Amino acid sequence: MASSPQAGRHDAGDRTEETIRQAKHHLSTASNLLDRAATAITRACELADERDGVGDELTKDIAAVRSSARMLVDVLSE
């Protein structure tokens, strides 16, 4: 039995809906990870400020993580 064009459009619509659902799930996961990263960065900064010399050693690492997080936000916003 040959499939009708209607069935083909219905299947494509189902795939599109599934793709959108998956994309939203991944965006939600990324958002949660960014929230956790922001919390961790803030805590690392607080700890670095509490100890002399630690802040100097971590400054580049903290800046790199912040930069990566901003880049990810920019990519997700497009």
C-alpha cells in the first residue's frame, strides 16, 4: 500500500516536534549547567579572596571559565 502525501507531512511534523522537544531539553540542561558554573565561579572567587596569593594564581583560570561561559551564552542566544 502506497503512503499518502498527508502521511509524509504528518511524519515530518512529528519529527519537527521531536527535534524541538530535544532542543528545548538540551537548552534547559545547558542553562542549568551555566547556573551551576556561575555559582562555582562566584564561590571560587570568594575562596580566592579569603587567602593571600590564591587569588593571583586563580585569576587566569577564573577569567577563562567566565569567558567560556559567556561564549556559550552567546552561542545559545543566536
